[in-house]
Amino acid sequence: MKFKVLAFLLLCFPFLSLKAQGTFIPYGKITFEKKFNVIRSLDNASIPDEAKAKMQKYITNEWEFIFDQNRSLFKPVKKEKEDENQSFFPFALGRQTSEIYTDYSKKQRVLKRNIMGDDYLLTDTIPNLDWKIMHDVRNIAGYECRKAIGIIYDSVYVVAFYTDEILLRGGPEGFTGLPGMILGLAIPRYNTTWFATKVEGFTNHQAEIIPASKGKKIETEKDLKKLIELFTRYEPDKKGKAEEAKKRLYGFTL
């Protein structure tokens, strides 16, 4: 009965905050803006300042995070036209066909990655990440979020902001492990941020939360070896690159 009353109030008065109602969101959709700092990424590049001044500072695009209490799907919102610098940084924001499906109850995920123009499907377990929760708070998309800091690949710092008002303990790009939903994320070394711009609680997209099926499945070590060879084809020094490439393929960012 309480849920029906809440749904009626939200329908009649959409400006009412779910937070103000003291309601925890079990399912819905979150829109994230992913932003890559082009100029900062070129700090060590031998490009004249005059050329940098003419470049677009950021590349941005939108991603959707559809979720229920056990599953999520993180996928890009397709653009009609790419940013002018996107062709020079094809891996900065992830291809428009890349996505991550995660089943938290089974601790499994399916990554769909676009490599050299083809889509590949990789099945993996959810990677563990140790977080240190801080005292700082920040308001993101109308939700009070607490700061946390984690480390990936032994030395890459990740800053996250999460809310405990959304039941699923997930986040963009497959990040998880905090006591709530991650609505803000930054990886300074990658010059990239992800911040929620809209939270649509109780919107029913549950039928869409399914793993990708179109793509080349990587099911054997032989398949993986071939993919790694393709992934490192244009790298000058391939010695010792296989393990590094595997980490990148199954890594945290698309």
C-alpha cells in the first residue's frame, strides 16, 4: 500500500524528491556524463601550444546505467555526431557498441568490447576493489554522496562518490564494492570522470537488463590468445605484453 501511495504521489507531483520521502530505490535508470580531458592528456606530448589552443578541451558522451536489485547494464547513449576530437582518441570514452552486463547475485559479468571494428564478448567474475571511505560528502544529481578512494592496477587511484539510497551496490564502468550506488567517479591518471546527471527511480527497464549476445564469444584460451594478438598488433614491443593486454581487456574501463 505504501508503495502505491508513493507511486501515485510521484506521478502527480514529479518534483517531489524520492530522497525526501525516505525511500530506497530498488530499480531504475541513471544517466551518466563521461568526460575525457583532451588537453590534460597531451601534457607530455610534443604538440605546440598553439595547436592545443585550437582543440576542444573535453570529449563528452552519455551512458545509461539500468538496474534492479541484482543486475545492471551499463551502455552508451548513441550520438548522431561524434565530438571532433573523438577520432584522435578512439579509446578515451569507449566505443558506442561497448557495454557491461553484471549479475551481482552470481558475481559474474559480460563485457562487450569493440576491438578493431569488431565486437567481442568476454565473460568474467566481478573484480574486487578495496575502498577507503572518507568523511567528505558531495551532492550529485540530488543525492548526498560520500567519498571513497580505491586503487586499481596497483598504482592507479580512483575517487568515487556513492549514495546508500539506491539499493544496488554498483556503479559506472563496472565499479562496485561500496555500500551503495556510485554516482560520481574520477580516475585522474586517465583524465576521465563519470558523474550522474539524472536518476530515474522506479522506472521499469528491467526487461532490458540482459547480457549482450551479438559479438564474437571468447570462450577458450585459444580464443583469448588470438584476441590478445589482435589487441597488441600495432604495439612495437610485444614481449611481456600478453598479461598486460589481458588486464586491459578484462579491466575496469571500456
